[in-house]
Amino acid sequence: MNTISGHRITSARLTMPAWRCWYADVHVDGEVALTGRTEIVIADLTLQGAVLSGGPANGRSRFRTVAGAGGWGKPLKSKSYANDSGVKVSTVMQDAATSVGESFDLSTAPASMRVGPAFVRIDEEPASSVPELVAPSNWFVGNDGITRIGKRPSTPFAGQATMIQPPDRATKTVTLASESIASLVPGVVVDGIEAVDVEHELTEDALRTTIWGDIGAGASRRLSALRVMLDQLDPWRRYRGVYEFRVVSKDGKRLNLQPVRVSTGMPELRRVPARTGVAGCEADVMGGALVLVTFVDADPSRPEVIAYESPDGDGFMPTSITLAEGMLGAARMTDPVVAGPFAGTITSASLQVRVG
């Protein structure tokens, strides 16, 4: 039975990257209130996480959850370290984890692992910036909710599964169906493709797993040489696309983001501005919401959020909407009635305006 804190799950989407934190969007039949730590069970996979947002509405409930205690997206206070023999990574990580309520496996950071004679934590930066500095792209929160430094183990898939589509060798993707998904996590090797990102999608009718591998791994020498030439001819090539990111935290009106799929090669982004696409309108999105990011003029110094989740996404509804001065009196979503040259009502579900 698929459950979250003992309540039956009707549908879910679980995203598991090779490093950082897994996220899950979970739907429950019936109105249920959940907060704090929670346990998710999908087939034979058990995960320890925390509720980021969500709750009951119209006879159903939906929740956005994250690995561990949900602390790595919280801001940290500044702190400095100094040790002529080298500051221990274990000390820095344990302090950061404790400050935000996370658990850290000290055995994954031996005493010999040091960052130099000094280390400084920047004030109000997300806690995840600490492991990214001391172990860039080399840390993860496990299924048990414990943070570890290191690479997830590479293991061949020994279970039974049905291929939904043949493996795509060009994009290193494979989609399959299996009643046992506990071993289908980042690091698993399926038909020669080692998983960098794994997504489990549960519906009322099926459980599907999609695996993305590293498109750079296993490339022929000829293709590798061609990639080097393309990078030389167009060094900004990677910045011409649109990428999906997840909102980790907010810094004023700007967003701190993590890539949904680490296999894209995109790093974490800090203090990214957002364009809502509507003049004079500003949306305050919830933590964990998905957004689309592009780099203006392919300039790596100009990332911007250009789109939000679609209406059927769990992060579609913002926590508030603010209109510029002169537009409905700069009303907010919580204001029931708007005065001024326009008359209208702003609710949590819609903005209705009539002229006159």
C-alpha cells in the first residue's frame, strides 16, 4: 500500500537526483493535515522526509515533501572557522546540519577531509550552500533522511521490470515499469545506463520509472572531440536553453534555485530575478515549486525565471500576488475587495476584474 504518514496515496511524483535532495509531490484522498517529518511508502521504497507545503482542499489533500527534515533550504547565520591544520569538513557540515535540524553521517567525512586553514559561512545563504562548497555535487540526503558526503553507489539492477520504451542511447534515458522500485535509485545501472536522475510516477493505474543518465558518460572519442570543438566555437551554447529548476528558498524578491535534474549539468542558482510575464504583477511562489529558467542573451550572469508551473502542477498556486501601484490599489491576494478606478475581487483561486 502506498502511504504518507499512514494515509493512502492516490498519486505521486518522486524526483531523485544523484546529489542534493529528493522531492515528492503527493496526493491523498480525503482532507488530511500533515506538517513536519513524514514517512512516504511507494511500493517497496520507504523515504523519510518533511512536508514543505500543502494541505487539504475540496475533499482531497496534496503535499510537497523533501528529503530529511527540510532544513537544507533554510537560511543560515554567518559563521567563521579557522585552524592552521585545516578546518575539518565534518565540523562545518555537522554545525550546518544541526543548525537547520538535519542529520549528518559523520563517518562520510573523515578527519583527513579538510577545506583549508579557514572557512566562512555567508549570512542568510541557504544551508545547502555549505555542502556545495565543501563537497560540490558530491553529497546527498538518503532515503533514510540522513545527509552523506560522497557518491551514491553504482549497482546493476537485478530486479524484474518491463521496458515501456527501448532505451534511448542518445539521450541516455529509459522508462520502465516494476513493482519493486527500492533499488531504482540514482546510481542503479539499467541496460548499460547509470542513473543520474530517477523519477517515479504513481497514478491510480500504474507505477512508472524514468531514468536519465549522464549524456557525457560513455561517449565515443569522436563525439567527445566534436563536443570540445563546439564548446570552442560557441562557449555559451549551454546557456541558450530553458531549464527546469525547483524553488529552494526566497531572498527578498529573488529566488534560490536547484536544478530538477542534475544530469543537465546546471548548478544551483542564487538570487534569481523573476519575470511573471504580466506587467505590474508579482507572484510569491511557494517553496518547492517548479519554474523555468533561461539565460538572457545566453549570458551566464543573467539567469531569469520566465515561467511557473502549469495549472495542473502542485506549485501552480502562489502564496500571494502583488499588483503595482495604480493597479487595483496595489492589492494583495488576501484583500477581499479592491477599490479605485477598477472594481474586483481577489481570491486564492482567481483574480476577477471589471472595468468601470
